[in-house]
Amino acid sequence: MTLKIAFQMDPITNVDITADTTFALAEAAQDRGYDLYTYGPDQLSYNAGRIEALARPAQVQRVKGTPAILGEPVRLNLATDVDVVWMRQDPPFDMSYITAAHILERLKGETLVCNDPQWVRSCPEKIIPLDYPDLIPETLITRDKSAIDAFRERHKDIILKPLFGNGGAGVFLVKAGDSNYDSLLEMFFDGSREAIIAQAFLPAVSKGDKRIIIIDGVAAGAINRKPLEGQTRSNMHVGGTALPTELTKSDMIICDAIGPMLRERGQILVGIDVIGDKMTEINLTSPTGVQELKRFSGIDAAALCWDAIERRLGV
């Protein structure tokens, strides 16, 4: 059966063919004979009861600088013209992102949307881990400076970061006695009305921040992201290096605890971040690491995603 797949994503012409997870998903779909379309969130519309997208047919290719050949735009009724929509635009997790999730949620019962947008918008990656307090570092979410002061006094070295940030942006290690502490809080609070997140610093980050890929609730494999010398952020967006690694017993305890929840909530592709034996984030929005996992281990997470989708569609 030929499925029609629409990717809601940032411009496909800009992707890195050696690293981009959405490209890997599209390539795996094309290998199965599926028809591909691509459009951006700005081309998504609610139109008098129809959920529409001005999309372009796409043929992906591993050609540097030309990752896709695009056809002329067509207006798709996402309820009737396609079988699967992948919501894969990059965060930030802002009102634009949430609005797109609300619109795509209206396809429920008609077109499979991955990941299920109802739960994507309801499970911000730094908040959903709070449901598993035994598996995460001690965490504080607040705008109350006195609460942060007390948290810092207790833990000495802490991490401060925006609650809805991504890619390692705005993440700071604040050590005991750091004279920049007050200025950092002023920067956070003056720049946004949102709460910030503080976490106890995990020294194990010097050995890396593990990204574990979970497919339909089951751990597929992991890569380790090692920070640059002298850095605490290991995200590949900010210079972290991807390295091979294995799943440990403590990793599997985490995955087994959260897997049923992810499957029940229609989360096909999830990336969780683990430092030592503590989970720091559950990324439902646009998780990365699929190409690195295949390169290091041979595990084809993109193919596993399509296997899971075919099972859900009954094809």
C-alpha cells in the first residue's frame, strides 16, 4: 500500500543530510514507496472546518546542498488527502507551536498525526518529567527569587535554564559564589514572563549527556553527547560531540517507567536526555539523534518509526 505522508517542518532545502532526523524519516518513507509532501507551519490553515496545508510534493536525495526535489505547491486537505502528518518543525515551544498543535489535533480520528499533537502541547519537555520525581534531579520551577536563592543555598552548584527553551540555548551553570547569579536572574525575568527551571547540577555531565531514542514506548538505542572541554552543555547544536554508547540498567529502568505513558499518548518518536542515572528532559516536539544512532550502532530508528506507524494504521 502506498501511503501519503505530509511533513510539517522547517524548510527541507536547509537540512543537513548527514544529521537531520526529519530527513532520515522522509528517506525511510520514500524507500517504502510512500509519497511525500512538505510544508511549513505558516502554510497550515483551519479553513471553514477543513484542515489544509499548502504543500509541495518532495523527493529526497542524499545530495549535499540539494536534499530534496520539490514540485509545485498543492493545497491538501489533511483529513482526506494524506494518511500521516509528521509535526516536525523545530521549537521554540511558543504560542505559534501550540496553535499548530491545536489545529492538527482536529484531525484526530481521520489522519494519524505523529507525534499526537494533543499530548505534544500538553507535555512540555521540561515539565512532563515532573511526573517521575524519583527519576529526575531535584528540580525547581518558579519566578520567585527567594525560592531560587534557597534552592541554590541547598545545592550550591545549580543549572538555570528557560522552561521552554531548546537546543541548549540559555542554559547556565551557576556555581556557589558566582557573582553573575543576580544578573542572570534579572536577564531571565526581564526577557520573559515565564518561570525558569533550576536543577541540581549533575557532575556526571562531564562524561556526557545520553540521548535515548524511544519508538512507540520501547527503547531503541542511545548515543552519548559529550560537551566541549570546559562546557556543561552537550547539545550538538552548541558543539557537543556525538559518541556511541550502550543502554544501561538504570537507563532501562527509566525507559520502562515512561514507555507505557508515551505509547498510550501516541508518541511515536521520543528522545529523552539522561545524565548519569537521572532523566532531565523528555523531548516529544522534534527529537534528534536518529542518524547518529544508525551510524554508530546500525539501529535504524527511522525504519522502526514507520513499522510502528504501519501497525497503528493496520497496513
